[in-house]
Amino acid sequence: MTTLIRMADTPPGGAPPPVPAVPPPGSSTPRMPVRRPGWRRLVALVVVPLVIAAGAVFILYRLGSDLGPEALLVGVVAAILPVPVLVACFLWLDRYEPEPLKYLIFCFAWGAFVSTSIAINVNQGFAKLFTAWGLPASLTAVLVAPFIEELTKAAGPILLLIFRRREFSGITDGLVYCGLSAVGFAMVENILYLGGYGYRAGVQEYGPATGAQQVILIFIVRILLFGFAHPLFTSMTGVGLGIAARTADRRVRVLAPTAGLLVAMMLHGTWNLLPTLAVSAGQPVIVLYGYIGVMVPIFFAMVGLAVWLRAWEGRLTERTLPDYVRAGWLTPPEVASLGSLGRRHAARTWARRVAGDGGVKAMRDYQFAATRLALLRDGMRRGLDRKPAERDRTAREERELLDAITTYRAFFVGRDPQAPVGVWDGRSYHLRFPDGSQRSVEAPDEPVVPIPVVLAPPPPPAYPAGYGPPGWYGPRPATPWPPGA
């Protein structure tokens, strides 16, 4: 992570670009390359905000007219309290390769406004229909709500998968996107329960004190005990979307999200069925048995899966980035230092010591770019890009990431006085020590600390540009110091 490389963007025989220079300590931190927005993106920037804004206006009007200003305010304040905690859990899960903030906000807003707007109309419409048929309206919670709510909550992440597939790097992203959509949905639903069934009902019956007591009771039962329900249900769809994003099989791309959505609907329906059975049988203990025997084990199983997947992205860098070590783009310690969050934190601490606050920012961006590169490389191995245009785009993105990583490295080259001057040629280190001696050193089996060495220019490409093993650019490397020099 402390290396400098000479690269050529042109084929052999073309003029190579100038060697990136080491920036002065006070220079600004480099940034990732940004693509120009296309027409589809411009349309999305107009249509999507309008849809979400329309849903927000409808929900605000509907809840305000049903609850009244005072109950609405109480419900909003109480429902928002758990949201930062739940959002923080999903952001914690997304530490290795954080998703763009705009997509996280989109999923949350979609669940909070678009999904709830559709679900509340469909549920109330079927409740009236069941009543007209002489059936209990409670059937809506079992036969209708699970299907329409899970479908609409998942619709936002599904749109991301269709139009922004490259922002889905696996099951972790599916869990994050779907989880945030479910958190937004649950927040608005809790406003209805806390403000309407809690505060307003209590005030109308006995007064404000009773209303406050009922808000506290519903908050404890619905949020503290069962607050994980909506994210748990929709996470099943997230697993299916994550699997679909990392497979080249078209059948799996369709079947995995469908299966995940069906499992989410069944879990949701089972959860809603428990209180219905408890009321019908006069046995409240049914809810307790279902909670302890079904939902809690599934919840802890999903937590374990999420933690394992969180570490998977770190292990992925150790599996895929050695290709770039052999190609001369990275050094072994760089790959090792990306393998866990603890090592990444140690690397940022080191960057602060040798390059200050700008070094920390460059190191953080370097780690993000390296993780994106590992995911991109993994996608190449899986054959995710089926069309030539997709493969060309992947090749361009790979080169952009390598260029960005090289720029970030420039912040650290030669800044650590405690390390010898050296060059990594893709096979071994060539180190020069303060006394003038130099020698070649093989890479350690398990390097875990950064070594600030320069990268030797890698040899020409051995494969056609665009796909295959990592590209090799520039002339073949020579020994930095001839023997006996």
C-alpha cells in the first residue's frame, strides 16, 4: 500500500503517460474517477424522486387525516427512535465496500413512502372486500398483507439490481438494500400503531396519561421485542437478490429472487397468523411459542449469516488480489492488510503516522478501491459479463481502479523513514539498506504489515486486452540495482 508504479495506457510501442509523482504532504487527496451521467440516469434522477415525493405526500396526508396532528407527532417521534440503531446495524454490515449513499437513501425512502402508500391502499381495499363477503377483516393480515408488503418493499432493491447491477456485489448488499427498505416501511407502520392504536385510542378513552402509557407499552412490545420482524422477512429477498447478482446462470438470476421473495412472504404470513390463532383459540401463549420456537432461531441464523458474509468480502480480497501481485500491480503485504477490518484499521493508523490526515483519507479510498477491484475480479471469474460491451466496460473499470489505487499509493511512497528503500517486481523484493548494501528478499508467507516499496514496471500484456488475467502494462521489469553495483 506504499508503492509507486509506472504504467502505459497505450499498446506496446505507444507513448506511455508520465510517471505519477509523489504528492507533497499538503496536497489534496485523490479521488475516484467519475463517469458522466447517461440519459437513463438523468431520467432516473427526475422520475424516482417524483415517485418517492408523491408517496411521502400521500402518507403524510393519510396519517395526518387519520390520526390528527397531536397523535401524528407522538407517533413520528416514537417511531423514529429505533431507526438510527437499525440503520447503524446495516451500515456496520457494509463496512468493507460501503454502497453509495444515494442508493441507501433510495431504498429507505422507497420502503417508507412508496411501499407503504401501495400497501395501505391494497390492505384497506381487501379488508373492505372481505367484510362485504361476510369474512373477518383480520384475514387481510394473513392472506394479503404479507404478499403486497413484501413485494413492494423488495421492488426498490429489485430496480437497483436491474438498472444498477454493478452496485450489487453479493448477498451482503442484498441484505443492506432490502433491510433499509424494510426499516423505512416499519418506521411508517409504527407511526400508525404508536400514534393511532396507542396515543389517540388512549386519549379518547381515558385521557393523555393513558395514551402515553399505551405508547410505551406498544413501543416495548412492537419495537423492542419484535422490531426485527420486517427486516428479517425482507432479508430473505435480499439473499435471493444477492445470489442473482453474482451468478452468470440466467435461470438462477430469476429463480433466486423469486424463491427469496416467496420465503419472505411465508415468514411474514406465519408471523401475522400467530396472533390471529391466539385470538381465535383464546391462547395468547401461541404467540410466545411462535416467537421463541420459530422467529428467534431464524433471526439468529440470519445474524450469523450476515456476520459471516461481512468477513467474506475481506477473505475475497485475499483470494483474488494475488492475481495482481503476480502481475506486478500490488505487493503481498498490501493484500494481507486488506484481509480483515483490524488490519485495515492498522493500515490507516500507519498512514496517519507517515502522511497525516490526507494519508488516512487516501488509505481509506485505497482500501475501498481495492475491495471494488477484488469484487470486479471475482465477477470476471464467475463470467457475469456475457456481452462484449459489458466485458469492455469491466476492463475499463478495472483499469480505472488500478489507476486510482496507484494514485492513492503515491501518498505513502518513501514517507516511512523506518523502512528500507525497495522495489517489488511481482516475485521478490529488492531492498537497499542505509549502509548501501542491497539484496533480494522473498515475500513472507503471511505478511501482515505494509512495506513501503516501489513497484517495478510490469511486462507487456500476455493476454488480449479486455478480459482474462490482470493486464500487464509497460516494459519488462529490470533488476533495480545490477549485481555488484
